[in-house]
Amino acid sequence: MRTQAFLCVVLFIGGYIAAPLSEEKDDKIVILLSRHILFNKNYLKYKAKHDIVDIMVPLTALTLESMKDIDFDSKPDMTVFLVEADLKDGKRIDKGLYLYKNGEEKMVLPNGRAAAASFNDEKIVYFGASDGLYVYNVDSKSADKYGNFSDSIIDIATNVDGKHIYILSEDHKLYNVTNEGADKELLQDVEDAQEIVLDYFENIYFYDSNKDVFIKNADGIIKVLGLPKGRKSLKFLGQDFRKVRYVILMTDNVLYVTFANGLAFASPVELSPDAKPTAYGLWSKIVHYYAYNKNLYVKYL
């Protein structure tokens, strides 16, 4: 299983490399990716007005007429939701949530901060905003209020069928929204969460302000082991509904495979300091979006 996860990560990043740079470090081969390799003009898709800080590509009927229509040899122009912000001196000034498709960008929610979609033949997309939860209106390409609460949301995730919506509030509390937005339950054992992501089996991965990583499952909270000491930054690469019990975590400049049993392993992929995207978006294992310097890039593997 560990080998398969490493292979997944190498495919994710290794697909960008024609002739990768590599070196031996601690008796292993490290694939080094620099800016000129990742941010090739041939992969440039779109230039935004602001920095792109979140990318969500729905793996649903919103992108395909049916989940059965996935063509691994095609290069479709996906429906993509982008969150933009101005990044200055380590601070983020939100600039809204946008829909990108066919080379054009449309504002969907001016105060939107995050997006999440189910994994089925529906067209369900939820948005987290500074004044609560929204659902995407496919016909008008706009956002409709969802639920009767007004929490300031900084992150959001949903399960496979879209019936459980996990919202992370600005005061770092995690709630489970169910019953079509009517019910909201505080997950009291999740404390100080800074970012969240789900795997296919609804294990919840999060980290706190101390840069410790945890997993919430049916049995409680597990602290993740195997991450390097003194880590300065963490970022999940996004929700990916393959039937696996792990997610990919960027720890400083190294990709870690983080398993649902609480163990994390470093992959052989390391980004150079000049090659760290501001956002990542996975669409299955064949299409990967990433952003840098206000540019949106896409790579088909």
C-alpha cells in the first residue's frame, strides 16, 4: 500500500518532468522540481486578477454527463471553482469565489472562501463564505444560501453523496451539516483545526496551529506520526475521491502520504523553494490544476 501511494504521488508531480533533477539525500532519491519545470507556459491555462488560493474541480456530472464517461485519453476543459485573494506579507485579503470554464471566469460568490463537491452523478457543489453556507445554482451559475446559519466559514468538505457537509468556522470549530442544511452538529473532539480534507471513507484529516496533524474517524481522534520536526507550513493537496485511505499533505516543500491509520511517509518528491504553488486541484489521477503568481496551470497525465 505504501508503494502504491508513493507511485500515486510520483505520478501527480512526476508527470510534469521530462528530465527530472534528482539527488541522493539520506540514502534515497529525491526528485527536485523547480519553477521552470512546473510553471511551463505550455501548461498555462488562465491568468487571474488575484492570487489563486484554492482550486476545486468537481468529479461529478457537473463536469461529465455521467461518471461512466470518464475518458483517460481526452483533455476536457473542466468546470473549475477558484478562490482568489491578495497575498501580502503573509496576510490574505479575500477576493471572492469564481467559476472558470472555457477560458472565461465568472464571479459566483464575492465573499466565498472554499468549495466542495460530492462524487456522483449529481451536480452538487457547496460553498463556504464569510456569512454561511451556499449551494451552487447550476442554471444561473450563481450561489444560493443553504441552511439557516451564518457562521464565517474558512474551509469546507463533503462526503461521497454530498449529504454530510463539514464546515470549518473562522474560530476553528468544525461542524457537520446534515438534513439538507437544517441540522448542524459541533464536532467537539476536533479542536483548533486550521484546514480540513476528507478521504473516500469519510475520515477527516486536519491540522492545528501547532502544525500537528490529526485524523478523526469513527473511533475518535488519531495523531499523525512520521512528519518531520520543526515543520513550518502544511497544506493538503485537495480532496480526491479515489477509494483509498490516505491523503497527500505538503509539509514545507515535501509531499507526505498521510494514511488513515495515523502514519505519514515522505514521498521522493520535493519542490525547490521557488516552485511552491499557491493552490492545488486534483481531478482524479489524470488532470491536475495548480496555481502560481496569479496563473492557473493544468497538466494532463
